[in-house]
Amino acid sequence: MHRGNLKFLILCVGIFPLLLTVYNIGKCNLTEDEDPDYRREVSSHIVNEFDASVGFQPRVAQSYNHVKGNRPVNYEEIECVINGDYSVEGRKEGNEVYMPFSFIQNYFEVYGSIETSDGYERFSFHHSYQDDFPTGPQPRYSPSGVFMSFDLYSVEDRNRVKCVSGIEGVPISTQWERKGHYYPIQIAQYGLSHYSKHLSQPRSKVKILEDGEQTELSDWLLPDRKSEIRSRMDDNTDNGVVEFKTATNLKNPGITKSANEKILLTLSMDIMFINNGSVTVLLQTGDGNLFRIHYILSDNIIKLEGKDLYYGIGSNMKRKWIHLTRQVMVDFQKGLTLQYSKNRSMKMKSAARIAAICVRGHGIMDNVSLSFHAHKDLFLDAANYFVRHQDSKGGWPVKVTRKLIPEVMELEPGWYSAMGQGQAISLLVRAYVASKNNTYLEAAGKALDIFDIPSSKGGVLAKFLNSFDWYEEYPTTPSSFVLNGFIYSLIGLYDLKQMATSPVSEKAAELYNNGMRTLKAMLPMFDSGTGTFYDLRHITAGLAPNRARWDYHKVHIKQLYLLVQLDSDPLFKDTLQRWKGYMKGNIAPHN
Ligand SMILES: *[C@@H]1O[C@H](CO)[C@@H](O)[C@H](O)[C@H]1NC(C)=O
Ligand SMILES: *[C@@H]1O[C@H](CO)[C@@H](O)[C@H](O)[C@H]1NC(C)=O
Ligand SMILES: *[C@@H]1O[C@H](CO)[C@@H](O)[C@H](O)[C@H]1NC(C)=O
Ligand SMILES: *[C@@H]1O[C@H](CO)[C@@H](O)[C@H](O)[C@H]1NC(C)=O
Ligand SMILES: *[C@@H]1O[C@H](CO)[C@@H](O)[C@H](O)[C@H]1NC(C)=O
């Protein structure tokens, strides 16, 4: 059937709401690669709906009359035979034929819904489910600025984030491994999103609960006669701090400061435990239940027991200053998900408030505050993770197996990702900008070495036709050439070449220039004429092409928006326009 005719049918279809069945495919925001579960959900959805239309039994033709405007409309049922294979029930009105949108939607992978926003019912048709692009001029990209549109992301809220570790201060991913692992790409994206929010959101209101100087110690309630609290000077600075001493036992209520805070839900404090101890946030949920989140000196990441949730902040943290920053509601929700992960019907508790903060054990604290957000702390937590865990090759290995295509393209634990390296570099460069601490820039420089090591030798460098350097998101053999991951790695190289000094800047520039030469040669290979390919498995492994679903196509477009700013080659501008057009159903001309 010719696409042109079908387009016409789709346009006519709104006249017969009776024929329509409307589906909403959940929109998903995606950034890090890739969520196979989502893909499965979408495709099984399509198959189910498709089956429903196949079961049609032709009935005896029947005529209907009704009035549209002042004009009488006559239509009758008509059997529509699809490629001679099966039938779908349609409607015939004069010489026009209408086919059910439920059929059209699945057959052509298009989207539609009846909308009544202004009280007038109309059918809204979309060629893709993702076409909300910025229309005005783009903010100028800069290695010290907002990273793409990451200020809109909330990495920690994703389902595949188990929780934010109290030990490392970064998210733990359950993607590809249920029990969880530290996934460099996810951690870098967490950092980049908080950096971007730090720049784009207004300064947060901060409520100081204790600064060791101006606050009243009498606000802290002592649980028993043996407990003590007093102000003193820090040993090394002339900074006022508060020393506390109470039982470490978690059954002891601890030294408590009450709060009644519904909005400023990020806790931040400097604390040093002299013996064992803990910090507890007492939460009251909308239904009046009390819930406790304990931050304890333990290496257990997260544990829930009834209404007590425990986050380990490391067993070896005695006698060290800890700068603890926790998004209390994120910790709370991740704890609930732990309990109810097998129960999809579990609804999140209604809004909660922070009722009190307690400390136990013997320790010193300072700068205890509640704020709306503390993005700077969070992106530095992520940058510090990369500094602490960079290996001797300058990389951040992924510790789980990745089966890009089972038995064809698989990676054993310990692989590096050029996208992981590149996004970590983008984050480290920004951490340097924000802190002027050279450690971050040095770590970013060391991260370049992996780009020279071939995929076959445990690095990320692939060669297309033995002559084009490509940095692999998944360094498989045969090569996979995943487009979005390659471009993210180039953005990291760009950031570093701009911000580093010699010789790191030259090294980054060389890798960047080689990569851009490759991208200009290979970008057209990802153009399918109606959309884009996610990777080049059809070329390297002789498999069916892997069409990029619309969310990934949109990632490609967002990346082109950025590339247009970095490089004046008209290839990027022209490709951007064409790829945007695909989302509205424009297709490349045929012969
Ligand atoms: C997805 O991103 C859009 C902005 O692009 C945001 O408005 C929306 O809330 C996000 N949705 C989710 C589920 O994160
Ligand atoms: C501190 O006490 C908690 C229980 O309150 C315990 O789980 C943890 O192992 C203790 N940590 C250390 C370092 O002693
Ligand atoms: C799932 O959650 C709902 C709502 O909280 C609850 O009523 C139900 O009993 C739970 N089911 C299981 C199997 O835990
Ligand atoms: C508390 O914050 C002040 C101001 O930022 C800082 O000078 C001080 O060192 C902090 N206290 C501790 C114990 O880190
Ligand atoms: C710079 O950052 C590193 C890594 O987080 C940290 O160990 C070091 O203390 C910082 N240096 C300064 C001067 O703040």
C-alpha cells in the first residue's frame, strides 16, 4: 500500500470517533544507554493491539445515516484486505475509505489521541511520540555551562537507580545487574544534571539548624541525664562547633532537634564521629505515620526494617570529618521501593515532612542545615567518586556483563566505555571550573589514555575500514558503532581541549579532531531516510538494522544542535534539519 494514500486516510479518520481506539505510549526521558525493558514494553504493546485487529470477521454490509453539519452522511462497512493476508473492518463513505486508527497506529507506528482541552473534541495525530524541540535560539554551549538539557533530568528518580549510596554519594544502577553496580555513565549523568541545575535554578533557601555559633543549644532535647551537648572551638581552626555525647544504641532516641519542614528537604551537615554514632531524620508522612532514616557507620548500602531505613556511610569513617548531603525524600522513596519492588500497585506515600533530626554517639557537628537543593554538593560528590575510583589506566571500568546482542556482541566485566570516559571528563572539567581544584582536571587528562587502546585490547578505539577512529560506547568485537555514545565522548574531548593546558589540551584536541573527521564521514550512514540507526550492527554483524526508537532519534537531534555550534560544516546543519523532519513524517525522496 502506498504511504501517500494512507496519509490521506489518517487525515480523514477524525470524523469517526467511533472507529478510534486511543493508546498512550508512556513517554520516557532517557539519557544513559539503553533501557531494554522499555523497548520490550513498547513492542509487546504493539503486538497485543495488533492481534486484536487481526481477529476481525467480515459481517453483512450495513448502511448507516447520520448528519454532519447540515449534510447527511452515508457510510457502510467495508472489508479492508491487508496485503492479501488478513482483513480489517473499515468504513466507506462515497468514494472514500476509512480504516480504524488502532490498525493504522500499529501498522505505521504512529500516535494519536482524542483531545478535549478546550471543550471541543479533536483528534491529535503525531508521527512520533517525541517532538518537543526547542524552537528559539539555543543557549551557547560552553564546557563550563549547562550540559545539553541535563538540567531537566533527575537521574536519581529513575527506576533503575536502586538508591544513592551513602558511602560513595552516587547512584547505584540496577541496569543489567539486579543487585546493583556503580555505572560510570549513570554517575556522570547524575553529576552533570546537578551541575546543570546548580547553574540554572535559583539559589536555594537554606535553614540553618546548627552552626556552632549563633544557634541555641537549648533547642536540642537530651534523651537522658547521661547525654551531653556543648559548644566548643574546633581543634584546628577558630571555628565554633558542637560536641555531643549520647548512647550509640539506635533504640536511644538520640539528641534531637525538632523541625517542621515540608519544603526544605535536603539535609546537609559536617560531622565527625569520635566513637560509633549515627544521624537520624524523623519523617512524618501525610497519613501521620512516623518513619526514620538512619545514616550509620556501616558498609551496608541500604536496609529497611519496618519503619526504620538504614543507609551506610562507611564503617571506617570514625575520626574523619564527613560532609553529608542527602536528599531525604529520594532516600525515603528508594527505601519504600526496596520494600515494595515486587508490588507494582504500591503507591508512593503522600508528601512527608521532616519532623526532627537526631544524633547519637560521641561526635562533633557543624553547619547542620535544611535546604531546597544542594546541587553543588551533589555534583562534587560525583566528581570525587571519579577521582577516587580512577584506575591505573585512567579509566572507570564497568563491573558487569553487557550483552549488546547476546552471543554476538557481549562484553565481560571490566570493559571501558568511551561514553563513560567522555561524560566523566565533561563532569570533571566542570568540577574544576566550580572549585578551581586542579585534581579534577588532572583526572580528566588521565582519562584520555583509554582512547588510544583498541577495543580488541581492552580499550575503546575502533577503526572503521581501518582508517577512521571511532570511540566505542560498547567496545565490542565486531564493532557496534553506537552513534549517541560516540558523540558524547566527543563532547567530553571538546570540553577538555578547551579547558586544559598543554600538553593535555593538545592530546584532547588530537583525539577530538580525529573523531570529528570520522563523524563527518560516517554520520550519513546512520540516516535511514525515515529516521536514524542506533548503531551499525547491520554493517558489522550482518544483522537487521537497529532503528533508533524516537527517544534515541531525539538524542541524536539534541546532539546535532550542539555539534552545529562546535563545527560550521554544513553537514551538521543539513542533517539536523532532515532528522527533525523525520519526526513529523517527512521522508527522504525516492528515485
Ligand atoms: C521529562 O522531561 C521533561 C522535560 O523535557 C519534563 O518536563 C518531564 O517532567 C520529564 N518526565 C519525567 C518522567 O522525568
Ligand atoms: C555502629 O553501630 C551500628 C548500629 O548502631 C552498627 O550497625 C555498625 O556496624 C557500627 N559501626 C561500627 C564502625 O562500629
Ligand atoms: C501491594 O500494595 C497494596 C497497596 O499498598 C497493598 O494493598 C497490597 O496488599 C500489596 N500486595 C502485596 C502482595 O504486598
Ligand atoms: C562550616 O562551614 C563554614 C563556612 O562554610 C566552614 O568555614 C567550616 O569549616 C565548616 N565546618 C566544618 C566542620 O567543616
Ligand atoms: C581537591 O579535590 C580532591 C579530590 O576530591 C581532594 O582530595 C582535595 O582535598 C581537594 N583539594 C583542595 C585544596 O581542596
